[in-house]
Amino acid sequence: MIKKFSLTALSCLLFGTGFSQEVEFTKYELDNGLDVILHQDNSAPVVTVGVMYHVGAKDEEEGRSGFAHFFEHLLFEGTENIERGEWFNIVGAQGGSNNANTTQDRTYYYETFPSNSLKLGLWMEAERMLHPVINQIGVDTQNEVVKEEKRLRVDNQPYGQLIFGMGEFMFKKHPYRTSVIGTMADLDAAKLDEFKDFFKKYYGPNNAVLVVAGDIDISETKKLIEDYYGDIPRGSKVEPVNIKEDPIKKAMVDTTYDDNIQIPLISLVYRTPGMKEKDSYVLNMISTILTEGKSSRMYKKMVDDEKEALQVLAFNNSMEDYGMYVIGALPMGDTPLNTLAESMDEEIKKLQTELISEKEFQKLQNIYMNRFVNSNSTVQGIASSLATYHMLYGDANLINKEIEIYQNITREDIKRVASEYLNDNQRLKLYYLPASEKPEGDAENQSQKQ
Amino acid sequence: MKTKILSFFITCLVAFGVQAQIDRSVQPEPGPAPKINLEEPETFDLDNGMKVMVVENHKLPVVTARLVIDNKPHSEAKPGTAALLSAMLGTGTEKISKDDYIEEIDFMGASVSFGSESAYANSLSKFFPRVFELMAKGALNPKFTQEEFESQKSQLIEGLKFSEKDVSSIASRMSNVLAFGKNHPYGEFATPESVESISLQDVISYYQTYFAPENAYLVVVGDIDDDKVKDLVEDHFEDWKKATPPVADLPAINPVKNTQINFVDMPNADQSELRVQNTIDIKMSDEDYFPLLIANQILGGSFGSYLNMNLREKHGFTYGARTSFDTDKYGASNFVASTSVRNAVTDSAIVETIKEIRRIRSEKVTEKDLELAKSKFTGNFVMALERPSTIAQYALNIETQNLDDDFYENYLQKIEGVTAEEVMRVAKKYFNADQMRIIVVGKGAEVVENLESLKLQGKSVPVNYFDKLGNSVKKPVFNKPIPAGVTVQSVYDAYIKAIGGKEAAQKVNSVIMTGTANFQGRNFDVVMKQTKDGKFLNELTMQGMVLNKSVFNGETGYNSVQGQKMDFTAEEIAEAKKEAGIFPELKPDVDSKLTGIETVNGEEAYVISSSDGKTKNFYSVTSGLKLQTLTIVEQMGQTVNSTTGYSNYKTVNGIQYPHTRILSPPGLEITINTIQVNEGITDADFQ
């Protein structure tokens, strides 16, 4: 099962343009089901070792929101051979850095070191995969830490609830309806045994991909990987979440309050296809058309010309099974929020009825080429991209080929996708208002809580 | 001799065996240190004084240019002027209109941006010559129009609102204001008033005074030859007219003589932002620089530092705590320990922070901690070389920070040479444990009492109060002690007496209140029906259309929002039962607690809190009347306070009822027009 992608690298040499950005990599599978991807780049003495597990917030049990992220914290507590509290010291002692992050779909752990500590990195991630210590002290400590993280990143953060709260409107059955950070009550409810079971269920090598990128020697690295990972027992087969949502057919309107803000925000939120679908890439391009750069459509019109908005935003929060597409604006001065909504609607209507110009289309291609070129500038970034493309998109070589997907999107695709997904009756209109002050926008159908 | 050969043979076997046995209990040792390669950039100067540095790197087909004007820091007569200048740069040039300028840069997928004394450009190498030209023209031939000025000014004023409720932004502002003073360039900050006072001419003068080549450095990094850079720079920067910006003395800095707490009240805070700091004078070129790097690293520079291990890992107070210091060639730097902690542990977090600062001053750091810290800098140094911009940054630092030419060549050696004694010496010199400014931005009602009784080294610490603008203020009133003899029952009794007495209240079997509400130009009708045995109906309509309705028949109930009906959950039923009745205060209540005295719209009120803390009722200390109900609801994963205010009490059938109710959020005012007592209600109303 060894695949090697070197053709393009070769052609670069032939043309001699110095355009050597093709990320060459080797991919294979160990007997226990662990996928391995190696990328060699000896230009700087740096190496990243990363492991991505195909488990995220969407795999949580009902009433346990925040569990997967909480669990990620626990896996820094120590292992059979690494004492509690020593993880960060060991990495630091070799001058390395490390971190982890959890999304709805996956959990990723990594270390970046000067390249003479490759073996150390492999050992540490194998320790984590084979026998982490999961105990009550860890659960109690990390419970507090995770709650502080929630206060810091969500509760005390201006507009902090916007992203975390949209899921419950967009999803009725799919677990994307709860947030990655979870609720305080759910975090408190999680018991030690549940964490142990979670490890058994999701942290087997067959549910993971190991990526090593940077200043390495391929054959030596393969041997080390066999040594450290070869005898980790295969875990049980993991059944991926497979829940289909019914289409949204009726417009939703809601209001939420945030006591950390003074300027309200209006946003339109749509449910969109999963990240692998071509249409999800088209939506990324639509965000660029609408809000990237000062000549983008919404910025130019709403901020610059009409001066009705202080800021505009559009982004595609794409995930494995579905996406959430968000368009929003903050008013300038006393502009009613509904005026902003009308402006946004006009821009959407335009995308649905008129093809974008050839010139605007060429601009998009230039922007995406620039982004593509800059995306692979560090080995740490390359490692994370390889793992993500392999695990969530099913094709690690997208690290080189994703640009082609964008290059193959047509002007007609953009019009089609805007018409298919960005309709009035498929969305949430969310008024996001300051809690303590009388809102400045025109909030429709204010729901009353007594 | 023989055994030696044998053991060597075995080692070979083990090392090259098919499935080598590894000992997982042994942490792998690092291999030989990798070689590092410190390149030097190409440099050249222009006649006008600008220095240029070029780092060629062809790994990716991109080029970045950065213009830095290293003027001496200077106060702004009207804070916000620099921000306005930076917003106006890049909005067109004398020859290119704003739209064309922006459109062309965006078309190339490039980015060009400007600060008040800097500029930046990044693009694919094939577009770079034109992008560079646009950056240069934007910087050197800008066009300042009154129209653009007005537009940027109103955006800046609006943008200042953005951070006004952000606890950490206010903490950062306070940190600088208190360390350096409002008149110091490092302490000043823009306000809507200061921005309002700025004229277009102020911005132009600032530009003409400070946007000059004398102290300018241009750094170009990426996929481009130095010859090409030389041509481009000569084409576009040679005509930049030589000029020397003025240099003024900086205001003196006033360190505190004894540790003090400086508090800013932000009632919306879920966490307290803490800054424990003292000003220092440290330059990168100082001998103390390297030991101080290590001392800070061990105290609070990393996850495994004294401070984070204490506050996060030992106590779970915070998601993270760190210390940092900056260097400044003009002598104005700050050493700061910063963290955000939940309200209840604010005082403990201060005590623990000071404890760790004392510890590094009085205990010699262990060999292990010392090595760990050194490794971190060595590793970072090695890994930073992955980015070509690092080489450029080093060269720039040597110029701007007055460093020896071999500063970075000797960097690793200097780090390696730091001793535990030196760490203690610099910790004593720079971390002034007894002369610190402790800044707390948080919720006064929950943290101030503990702060005022806080003791450090057995001594209490003075607490000063500030507003969000850094002005000293008198201590605000947060909450007051409860007088002896006041209980939940006595507060309820006083309330019932105030509205008309127990006898009259008990005679009320049902009430219908009808009223109107106006919200943002729209009129709503409101009906509220209640019975003594706990049934209720609340309805909000607009032009006859029911927007919102909640009904409870004593056992079950539902909410209906625009026709969508949702039955009460078990939790909501329990809550409805608890709150049931027209005057719940008539019944004895053993679950609730009298928690204190707070002010409601300037009026002192007893606070009675339900056992789960989710509902609080406020009763006037003077009149006995109920002033407000506060409910904590979980909404979109966050807790939100929702209040109903009661005022305009008027007597109907011998009982005083509030005729005005204000629901906040959203700030909906309901005016009750009629109240019918003991008439017009049937059970059918609650179906």
C-alpha cells in the first residue's frame, strides 16, 4: 500500500522554475490499521510528529456535549511511562512545542521539534496511543481548566456565542447541533469510566493517522515507526456517524443577547453540504466574492459606499457531514439591522441571477493561487494539512490538487450554488444584540421570556 | 577484549533486527544537534537615509516587503491620529483613484497594508513588481480627501465601541495607562472624544512629520533576486525626500512604592482579568537580557512554568497564566504576569501569583528547570530558521535595537552560559515583588470584598478604583451588609404589607391585566391572567396576531411562539409551580435565601435568591415593594440574565399593582391599562 507522488516534483526540476511547492509524501498502512504519511523536507532542521484521531464532538453521547474536547485535555495528563505533569516539560526540554485541538469531526495532537528529537516525538505519541493514564485527579483538574477555557473563549468573549450557538438551529438530529466546547452541566456530568470507555472505543490505531513531516530520512523513520507503533493492538471498528437531516424549508428568526458587546450583529445562516463536496468549495469562493478584500462586493457596497456597515463577514464553516454558511454585518451608527439584511439579500440575489464577470472570476483564481502557495510554508502546517486531507477528505494528495478543484469551478457553478443553498426559506436570520442596552437594530417578532 | 567484540556484535543485531525490541520505559535521547545556517541578508542604503535588506529564498513563489520607520516614540496631541493616518493610507494616490487602487491589488490576490509609520506588501512573485510599486505609491504619494477622512473617522469612533465591553481589552489598556501614564506614547489611547477632535490637517501634519526616510528600513524576503530588488527600490523610493522627524523627551515613569490593587468594575465579567506588573528598564543589548529571558521563562514563560503549574494545573483557577516582559531601547518596559480567572478565586490567584514571583527571587532555580528553559530558547531559535523572514528580522533587530553584529551568532552560546545565580540576581532586580501594580478588571459585586480583605506578607493591600478610561474614582457601591433581624420572611411580610396587607391580598383569587407595549416603533398588546391556585396565561399580540403565548394550568403548560407550540419541560413545570400564585410571598418559603443588599436603579433592595440561584427577587429596603425579578437562563450555551422591572405601583381594589413592567433584554416596556380582579376568568383560559 505504498503510494508515492513524485511526478510533479520531477517536472519542476525539468522546468527549473524554482516552483518547488509540490508536497511530496509517502503513505502506507501498518498491520494494526494505523495510516502513516511521511513528508521529507530537509531545508530546515525541524520536524513535526502529529496524530489525528477520527473522533470529535459529533461522536459524543447525548447529554455529554464538550466530552471529546475534555478528553483531549486528559490525554496530556500522563502515560504509563510519562509522569503526570511531565508531558510539556519533556517537549520543552528539547526545545519543542506542542498542542492539540478538537473539532466536530476529529482530534489532532502534535509536537514540533528540532529534527534531532524525531524519535522522542514518535515515542510520546505512541505512549499516548498505547497506554495513557486516565484517572480521577486528571478528570477533576481538567474539568476546571476546560470550564475556564469556555469562560475565556466563549462566555467572556465578544460575539463568542455566535459560532457556538448556530448549530442548534441548523441541526435537529445530527450531533452538530451541540457545540465543541459543550455546556457547564454536561462537562460536570462526565464520569471517569466514560472517559476510559471513550478511549477504548475511539483511540485505536485503526482510527488514526500518524504524520511525520520535515527534516527526516524516510527509511530510518519507517523503521522507528514500526518499532513504536507496530505492536499497538488494533482497536474495535469505529462506526462513523451517519445521520441525515431533513431539508430546512421554513425561515427561522431568532434573537440572542451577549453582554460583552455594544454593537449588534445580524447574520444569515444556511445549512450547506459537507466539506468534500464540490459545492462546499464553491461556497468558499462565494465568501471571497462577498467579503475578501476591500473590493469585495459586500465590503465595497456596505462599508465603503453606503457606509451602513462597520464590518461585514461571510464564511463557510465546513465540516465532514454538513456545513454552516454564515453571512453577517455589524451596523455603522444607527443603521437598522434590517437595512443590512436587505443589502445582504440583494447581494445574494445578484449571485443567483447574474454570472460574475470574467474579470472578477480571474481575480478569484489569483486569490486562490496566492492562498495555495502560502498554505504550505511550514512543516507543522503541512503535517496538519496532510492529516486533514487524508482523514476527512479521503485524499492526502489534495494538499497538491486542491487548487485544481478551485480552478475547475466555473462562473455557472457559482450561480448554481448560490441559487441552490442560499434561499430565504432555508435559513436562520439571527439578531445578535447587546444584552444590557436597548438594541439599536429593528428586531422583528421579539420573543418574550418571562 | 573478547567480550567487547561480542557485545558490539549483539548491539548490531539488536539495532538492525527485523522487529527490534524497544524499551518504552526509557525516554529516547536526542540525536546530535542539527547544524544551523545563519545567512546574512544583502543590504544597501539610499541617499535619503533608508536602509534596505534583502533575503532571497526561492522555496515558494512569493515575495514580501515590509517598510518599518523606526522613529522615537512620540505622544499624539490627539490620540487616534496615528490610527486615522494608517486607515487613510492605501485609499488611493495622487494619480490612482481609491477604487482602482484597491481593485488592482485585490485582482492580483495580493495584500498591501499600511500603518502610521509602516507599510507591507505580499504577493505571488510574478505580480510583485507591480504590487511593490503600488505599495510605494500608496506610501509616498497618498491622496488625503475630506470625504475619506470623515468616513474613516466615523468608522474609527464606531470601532472604539467594539472593545468597550471586552474585559481583556480594558485590562490591557489599564496595564499600559497605569504603567506609563496617559501622556506617555505607550500609555495613551484613543477615545471617541479624542478622535472627534482630530481634523484632516492633523492627519496630514502627522504624515508629513513622521513618514520620513531618515529612520526607515525596507525588508524584502522571498522569491526575487537582489538585483531586481535594487532596481525596484531605486525606481520607487529614490525620490522620497530626505527629512528628519523631531525627537522629544519621553515623560517620566512613576513606579509604585508599595504593592497596590487597582480595580475596574465591569459588571458583565464572567472572569476577572488579572495583571500583576512593574515597569523595568531592559534593552536587548544589556548583559541582563539573557538571564532575564531565562528567569521569565521559568517563572511564567511556558506551560510548565511556576505560575501556570500553580494556577492552572495545581488549582484549576484558569485556562492559562503567563508572565512576559518587553524590551525598549528608550527604557520604558513592563514586566507583567497575566491571567483570567473565575470570579470566586480572584483573590487567591493574586496570592499565588505573588508567591511564585517571590519564589523565583528567593529560591535558586533547579538545574533541571534551568536546562529546560535553555532548551526552549535553543529549540525556538533553531526552528525559527524555517521561516526566511527570521533572517530578515534578526538583521533588522541588529540595526534598530543597537545590537552587536554578532548578536545572533553568539545567541545560543549566551543562552547556554546563563547560571542559576544570575537568574536569581535578575529576578530580584526586575521582578519587584513588593512594589507591584495589581490590576483587576472584573465584577465588583463578586470580587471586591475579597480583594479588600486580601493580605500579602501579612499586610493588607490598598485598593484603588478606576473607571474604564483609567480615571481614579471613588469606590462604587457593590453590595451592603444585611441589618440584623431581617430575614426572608420579614422581607416578604414587608412587601405584603406595602401592597395592602395580608387580608386584602388573600382575597384576590384571580387577576387579568391588559396593557400595551411599544418596541422600536411597533405596538404590541399584552394580556396576563393569573389565579390564586397557580394557573397563568401570558400573551403578546401584534395587530391581533399572537406572537408569543405561555399557558400553565397548574399541572402542565406550553409556550407558543408564532403558532409553534412547545410543551413545558419537567423543569419548566417545576419552576411554574414554584412561582405559582398571584402573591407567592404569602406562602412560607424555606428554600430561598436572603443574599444581600444591591441597588436597583439607584434604590437599595433586599435580594432574595432561590435555592438553585437561578431566580432573584429584589424588594425595596425603604418601601418594601418588589422592584425587580432576575432570572438566569441558559441560552445558546451561555448564561444570560433576564430581568423584569416593576414600577408605577397603583391601587386597584385595595392592592397596589405595578403598572409598568420593563423586560430586559430586550428593553420592552409594558404599560398596564386595566386590571380586573376576581372576574372574567374561566378554566378554559388555561387550556
